[in-house]
Amino acid sequence: MKRLFDAAASGAALLLLAVPLLIVAAVVRLTSPGPALYWSQRVGRGNALFAMPKFRTMRIDTPEVATHLLADPDRWLTPPGAFLRKTSIDELPQLWSVLVGDMSLVGPRPALFNQDDLVALRTEAGVEALRPGVTGWAQINGRDEIAIPEKVALDAEYLRRQGFWFDLTILLRTVLPVVTGRGVTR
């Protein structure tokens, strides 16, 4: 049932947001060299790698590490990058990953391919069995502000509590942090 809901909701959202998504893509392309989308190698279900799309918010020569590991992250941002990140608009192309089954609307956020510490702790906790999500329990409880062990503990809690009503609660509680930008460091 979760997969059916994910496919239907992401397909409907992509149709409804088609024009705004095209406008954002044009803004990204017109304000900096490079493609509108950045396809990031992420760790998915069963620790398999998949390509996850995001609107590009960083320059094309940015090192491929988590943003918090960059010495001066602001220097790498494109002109609309800070706004796209703060509002989470950069995440909207992930609806495609939900539609094709690489992701779910709700689940642990997918780790970068080189976040070995996060992947190891999630594997130890059994979280790698879950399809990664556009939003998740850890996302609404701190986003970028929480340490990796705390994030994994929240992901493990989601694994234990997952279900339609819990997912719906998480989706609804995602709206406030997205609108306010709470918990986003960059």
C-alpha cells in the first residue's frame, strides 16, 4: 500500500508542479553555468547506490562532500542556491525518484555515497532495509542540526513505528520546517 500511495502521490505532484518545476530549472540554468539538475550518488535500500536528482544549488566545481564539511559553503552556492535550499525547493525533483521506486515520500534521508559513518550505523540498526525518503522522522526532528548517532536513532525509531498514519503525520509535520526553513544550516 505504501508503494502505491508513493507512486500515486508523486505522479500527481509532478503533474501539478510541472510548470513551477520548469521555471525553477530555467532560473538555475540562467543564473549559473551547468545543468539545472544535479544527480547525486546516494545510498538507497539495501545500501545500493542510486542517482538522486536535485535542483543544482552549488557551482559545478564544488567538492562532492556533505555541505557541512566544506570550509566555506556559501562560496560554492549559485545565485538562487540559498533560497532553493532554505525552502527545500531543491528537493522537489526527488519526486521522480519516488515515482520510479528508488525513494519513498517518507523514510530516512538517503546518505551520500561517501558517508561511510552514517551508512555503517544505519546498517547496524537495520535501517538500510528501508527505502529512503524525501522527508523523514529525523528530518522533522532537527534536519541538519542533529548529530549522526541521533539521526540514526530517529531512523531506527521510524523503522519500529512505520505505518500509514505515522507517515501521514510526518508528511504533515514536514510543512512547517519547510515553510520556515527551521533546521536548515545551508
